[in-house]
Amino acid sequence: MTASAAATFATRLVRTFADLGVEHAVLSPGSRSQALALALAELEQQGRMMLHVRIDERDAAFTALGIARESGRPALVVTTSGTAAANLLPAVVEASHSGVPMIVLTADRPAALRGTGSNQTTWQPGLFGRFVRAERDVPAPLPDAIPDEQELAAFAAAAAVGAPRGSIGSPGLQAGPVHLNLQFVEPLSGALADDAPQPQGKAATAPGAIAEPRASAALQLERGPRTVVIAGADAGEAANEFALHAGWPLIAEVSSGARFGPNLVAAYRELLGHPEFGGRVERAVVFGHPTLSRQVPALLARDDVTVVVVRGPGEPVLPRADTVVADAVTADPEDRSDRAARAWTGQWVFASRELLEQAGADDDVAAPLVERGAAGDYEGQRAFARAELAALRAPITRRALALAVWRASWPHDRLVLGASRLIRELDAVAPGKRMRVHANRGLAGIDGTVSTAIGIALASQSAVRPAVDGARSGAGVSGRERAGTTRVLLGDLTLLHDVGGLLLGAGEVRPRIQLIVGNDGGGTIFDSLEVAATAGPAAFDRVLFTPQQTDLAALAAAYGWEHRRVTGRGDLDSALASPPAGPSVLEVPLER
Ligand SMILES: Cc1ncc(C[n+]2csc(CCOP(=O)(O)OP(=O)(O)O)c2C)c(N)n1
Ligand SMILES: [Mg+2]
């Protein structure tokens, strides 16, 4: 085997990423990228990297997005040149907006071939535009000139996690995708060249060097104004802790990761619209990215409300020019003797609980009220059995489905919420529960949901696999708790958009993931828009609702996923409580 500078560089580069603490790589096959692919396969063999192979680059990138969402560490995404690289854009854009780290390695032909009509060659530098935090176009490794992998990897890793402000790039750099465009020339793979020149750059930092960005000084908020804390997508537990510490009501969306605790106001939509509640708010402190209601943006737009936005991983919301943006906030702890302040928060919390109970009661099928009937009272016993059966067989509404999924999920599980109606339905009624919830709310696309969720399942359920000799790599996630089931609540079109994500090739890890599909035959979210009333019904259905009658059982079977269809609440609860050990689809027909 001839020595290959490509192989030498690729091997050094992926090893350096492993040393820096990168644990997962997702690759799609291709010729130009073969040196990277083979180097990753070897690292996987050594137990130093978890490798996932996806035929579709769009899914590879969403899988990497899911892995990083869950683990907080960037995964590598590796593709060949041409349209392969272009397929990464949706996940890169989502990662950019939600502040999820990702390291994209696109293989390329030499720069001199751009614009010459050369096969599979395009302008890959700049492909991701403003959506990457940093980018390098790296010339092909040659026997006497191997790019400095240490410098490159350290640069990419630092930019992906949002290096400390001021240290690299522009101030306020946030975590997100980074693009290394790696040119390669023949021989595209081969033996490692032992005598190849060593990089002159500074050595890569120690193992596990991917660091948390440093937090800067917190903004102190004075007490006094009637304040609410708003936790949008990915706000995280910090929002909850802050609300609790300051003693302020917490309006936490269902994808915030902060929807729990004594200050939670789950039924915030009704209350924000009420003059005695929303009408009296003087200040809002916003964590994360609120996207699920009309009421929160309306509050933040009001000029009698001061808006303080706390920077999180994602793009900060800037509803108004006078928004105060802070890296962190503090406030004096709640003063339990301040009756006015306690009344303010208590009023929200109690009203919310009342409203939520009503909403739940509206939907609960009357539990059998009939007495069980004494021994020998056959009529009474029969009535009881009939009532109980009716409850179990009661048809499943959207609300019942959303609540059932919420109730079935526990802190060791993961819950992923697709865009569209069901996440909103859940947001309207879910009571507090401390658990990890993920949703791609950076841009709220219906694309890539299956793949993102698989990434989340892979990262939460995995540890670095033992090396061939059984030894474990130090870079493993063994210190972290392994998760239970990843449940995904999504609509039928959202599933069908990412059918390709169902494809887990032979030998790929098959995580414990349950896709719970509310199948209403199309995009019913559009039914609630004004256009549903103004457009002609046939045209509306054709171009917005977009009906589908896909046989989901056959689809699941084709991809080797278990499938079950449930129509009654009893079956729904049991299917959710005991999901299969591998990937499965739980189909729940819903009325339009
Ligand atoms: C990539 C992308 N394309 C289009 C949209 C617009 N869109 C939002 S919801 C939706 C329909 C979703 O249908 P389904 O998943 O069945 O959910 P339902 O509304 O029926 O609950 C579409 C097309 C989007 N958000 N993202
Ligand atoms: Mg639908």
C-alpha cells in the first residue's frame, strides 16, 4: 500500500478531535472523503470514537445535531464533495439558530478545479454562509506539506463550543456549527506516511479540552417591578433556579427544560391575556427562545414592560430596540416577608393550577363512578366493568395523546417534540415535570426530526464502546447516566418528511426510540389559520393540508421498525409504558 498524505492527515486530524473530547462522528459514504472515513472506522475499532454511518447527508447532519443537543459536545459530520455537502444546510442552519455545536468536515477536490466543470466540484467554501461560526478552506495534504491538524482541530473545536468571548472571533461568539473544507488529492487513502513532516503549530490542548464557555459578570436586577420569568426553548434549569431564587412566576414552555417547580405557571396563555395577570406585568426576564404562543411575543412587544434577555446557547430574542441583553442575571433572594411580592407570584401559580385542572378534567373520560358492586350484585359489577371498558376504549384526542406521552416520560427518559400542533397542544396542558425535553425550535422546521431524535437517543443511551481488547477509552461517557427511552411526539407529515431517517444500516446501533405519530392524514395545523376559512376547500387541501394516506405499518416494516397502531386510551397508555427495546413507531389515528 502506497503511503498517502491524505490518510496521514485524516488520521492525525480525527485523533486530535478525539483527544479534544469529541465522542461521536456521523459520516456518509463517498470517495473524496475516504481517508476521513477510514480513519474514523479505525478510531471506532479502538473504542475512541462512536461512529454512525448514514446514507443521507441531511440525516447525518441532523443526527449530529441531536447528539450535540443531548451531550453538549460537538459531533463530527463527514461528507464527500458536491451536493453531499449541500445536504447539510438545513441542520447547519438549525444548529446555528439554536446554538448547538457541530463540526462539519466536507471533503473537496483541489481549489484549482473550482469553476472548471470538473466532476462533483463546486464552491464549497462559503456554502453555509453566515450560519457557520468559523470556516477554513484547507489545501490538500501533500507528502511534504501536511496541514497542521492540531491547530485546525483546536480552532474548530473552540469555535464550535463558542470560545470565551474576546479570545477568538467576534465578541459574543456563541456555540454553533463550524466548517472545515478539506481538499484532498490522490492517493485518497493508503498507508500512513511515518516520515511525514510533523506540524509546527502549538500542541493540541489536553484530552477533554472542549470547555464550557466562560460566563461573564451577571446583571443584578433590583426588586420592585412586577416581574415574570419566561423560559423559552432550551432555557434550561437556570431559568427555573432564577425564578425560584427571586420568587417570581415562571412561564416555562414545554421545550424549555424548566417546566417544573413551585413557581411554574403552566396555563400561561390564558393568564397573560388577562388584565389582572398579564396586564399588570412590568418586567419580563427571558431565558431561551419562546416560540410556542402568541401571548409571550405580545407581552414582550408592550412598551410598558421592561424586557431583560439572558443569553443562552441560541440566538437571543430581541423583541425591541431597548431590550436589555445580559450574559447572566441575579437578584436578591425572595423576601418572604414582602407580602405584595408573595401575593403576585401566588396569584399566578394558583390560577394556573386551577386552569390546568379544568383543562385536564375537560378531557378526562369520566372515570368509572359506579360502585364496583358488592359480591352477588351482578348488575352493579357489570355496570362498573362497562364504564371501565368505555374509558379504556375512549377515542384519543390530541390533548389526551400529548398528556399521555408527557405522563409516560420520566427523568431518565428523553422527550423530543416535533414542530406543529402536538407541541402546542402539550404546551397548553402539561403540568410541571422535571425532565429533559428537546425540540428543534431554532427555526421550528418539520425536517430532520427523526434523525435529530435518533441522535439524542444515541447520545443519551451510549457509552464509548469497548475497544477490541475490552479496554475502555478515557474519552467515554461512562461517567454520565445512561438514559431510558427516547419518545418522540410528532405529526404524520413530520415523520414522512424524514422517512430517510428511519434507515439504520446493517450494523448500526438501534437505540430505544419510540416515534409516537399523531396521524391525522396531513398538516392539520393549517386548519387553524385564517386561510382555512378564506381559501376554497379543495385548493386549501391540495396546497396546505397536503393529504397523505401512507401505510405507516408497511413503511415501518420496510425499515425494520416495530409498528403498533392504537385507537383507545387504555392501549395507548400501555404502549407508552412498555416500549419495545429497539426502534418503534406507535401510530395514533387522530381526527382531522
Ligand atoms: C421544513 C419545513 N417545511 C415546512 C414547514 C411548514 N409546516 C409547519 S407544520 C407543517 C405540517 C405538519 O404536519 P404534521 O406533521 O402532520 O402535523 P399536524 O399539523 O398535522 O399536527 C408544515 C408543512 C416547516 N415548519 N418546516
Ligand atoms: Mg398531521
